[in-house]
Amino acid sequence: MRFSLGQSAPRVEDLRLLRGGGRYTDDINLQGQAYAYMLRSPHAHARICSVDTSAAIAMPGVIAIYTGAEIASAGLGRMPCLAAKLLPLKRPDGSPMYEPKRLALSEDKVAFVGDYIAFVVAETGAQARDAADLIVIDYEELAPVVEIQNALEADITPIWDDCPDNICFQMNVGDKDATDVAFTNAHHVSRVEIPFARVAINPMEPRAAIGEYDPFEGRYTLHSGNQFPHDLRAWMAQSVLKIPESKLRIISPDMGGSFGLRSSCFPELTLVLWAAKQLDRPVKWINERSDGILEEHARDFHMAVELAPKNVTALALRPGPTRTEFIEDQAAQGIQVAMDDAETPIFIGRVAAAVISDPLHHEMTGRVHWSSELGIGYGVVDEDGATPISARQRFENAPRANPYSDEPLQFAPSLAHGGQTKEESE
């Protein structure tokens, strides 16, 4: 047996990639290919009243411009939602999760900044981009939902007209009645709300796609780095293109990062294939870095967590400066480090043991405690027999440049003022 369970498989592609031998979607160029650019919405929430492409279509090199109206009349299906395909998620009333019925291009309404409006195809990428600037769109701006925690307010504007409460799904796990009883009888209930700022997946290689169509075989070929090419083929063939899976081939070359970004059926995948069929030539689209940050895959989170332990204490120990082996090695080499009042890992462990031994430790639950302050309270000493001073006192009550000593802070010349002394820099 060459490999056993749990044994890592050797990476065979590293040498090729490190030597510049990678082959990403942007490295692929097909004979006669055209280039596409995606025009996106500048508004977070708006209705599309009209789209005027007359000036743009007259620009040099422009081959075609597609809007939501053309896509809707072409008979293409809606883009499937990955979560709806893989997970049995339900709304609060027990109905299936809400799945926006979206085409590859917005028909009459945009739902976020960066939403897809028009697909411009030209002889070069620069020509497609320049033409997109001349597309005139009349928007009726609507009230946006700026913060996710406000999306459930009673008077908030629905993002989707057929989802008035803005709830996609609600996942319930466990016994609600038993949980309510446990919280009612808990000695202490801790609650924390944690907002996460907007997160946009931004890999080294932006999303990219090349579509081609063979009219003799009636077969599509998509070149695009994808995490689930077999699933993607099924979803696109069945839901979007409405063709047998055998008529769609997906080639996934090297990818410069993914992180979930290349796991869904995105609009450009449909558009490059459909445009290639309409124009009888391959169509290539490479996402721009700034556009990738705007896309619907970016999102923020707001979490509210409650903990009602029974006979359980949950607290956090916050140590001060820690005297690790690395710090001690630096001090032995004559490097100035903050050793005074530093805590060893043994001291922190002794404090944790003291907390566990305290019969009233449940009264400390749900809070963050300085290990040095607990050490003073419990009479815990470090390896040298001393108790580090309170970190709170060190930081709040010591009005000096260096909180660890009475000496001013010292920096190596190479790290301070770009190698200059303070006088020289001034």
C-alpha cells in the first residue's frame, strides 16, 4: 500500500507554480475571443426605470451589450442558490428558505452596490470598459438597509418585494422549551453582541471565466476556476441553460485562492456562455479587483450570544506581559526587553488552579479577569516568589513612557525614525 489512512498526499504542483508555470484562467486565450466588462449598480437599493445603450453600442470595437431585458427574453433560467441546493433550511413559519429569483442581470431592481446591470462585449477589454461608461441608466432610489441588525425592524424597506420581512431562513437546533427553563433557573446569564465588519473575499486571483460554444455539437465549454465543477455543471445545465449535462463541459484550471468565492453559480458564468453562443466566438471576462469587493459574496455579521451555565463557570484570564522562553533568550543576549513584573506561564496556571478551587468561582462567570489581580487576591506567587503587580495599575496609574520601568522607551536606530536619531529626524 502506497498511502495509508490519514497520511498526507504529496503536493506535486508546487515546483511548477513556484517556477511560474501556473495556468490560470487569465492565461488562457482562445482564437477569436472577445472581451467582456460588467457594469454594476452604484446604488444599494433602487429600481431600474430605463437603460439607454445607444451611445455605448456605437463606440469603437463594441460587439454587443446585454441587459436584464435581453436575458429575460432569452428564456434563461434563474441562478440557483447554493444554500438552497445543499441545506434543508426553513423560514420561521416552516416554509422553505427564501431564494431570490434572480437572472444573471438585474431586470427591474438592484439590491446592493455592485449589482449586475449590463454586460458589454468588445474586441478588447479597454473598449468594453470605455463603452460601459456611456450607458445611461435612470434609477429610482429606494431606502437601503445599511446595517444587518436593522433589517428585521417592522418599518424597514423589504430588500426583495416578495420577502417583506427580510428573513431568508431561521435555523433552530435543540429544545427551545428546555432551553428557556434553563435560562430562567440559571445562576447567571451572560450576553454579548458581536458585530463583524463587512468581509469581502479577495483572493490573489479575481474571479474569471471564458465561455465558448460549438454550434455543430451544440455544446458549451466553460473555463473557470471552480471548487465544485461537477455540481456547478449540474446546476447550470438544469437550472440556467436548461440543457442536458452532457452538453456542458467545465474546465477548472489553476486557482489563485478560493475561500468559498468559486463555489456558486455567478452571473458571469452564464453570461460568457450565452454571449459566446449569440456571437459565435469565445467571450472572456476577468473581474476587476475593486469590483470583487463590491459583489454579493461580501457580507457582514451581527451575532448575539447568551450563556446560561448550570454548575459551569466561563471566564477569561487576561495575562500581562508573559515571560516566555523567547523573551528570556532575548534578555540573555543583552536585548532590552520588559522583564520586570512579567508573568511566567506557571504563574498563569497557578491562578487558573486557584480559580477552580474557589467555591464561589461561579460568581466570576461571564467576565474577563486580569491574572495579576487574581494572583494578588488569592495570594498566588510566581516562580521567583513574587506576585506581579496588577496590569490594570501598571497601565492606568503609571504616567511614564515605559509602563514596565522608570526608564524612557529605547528603540534600535534601525527601527526608530528610519535609522535616524530624534534630533536628525526633526
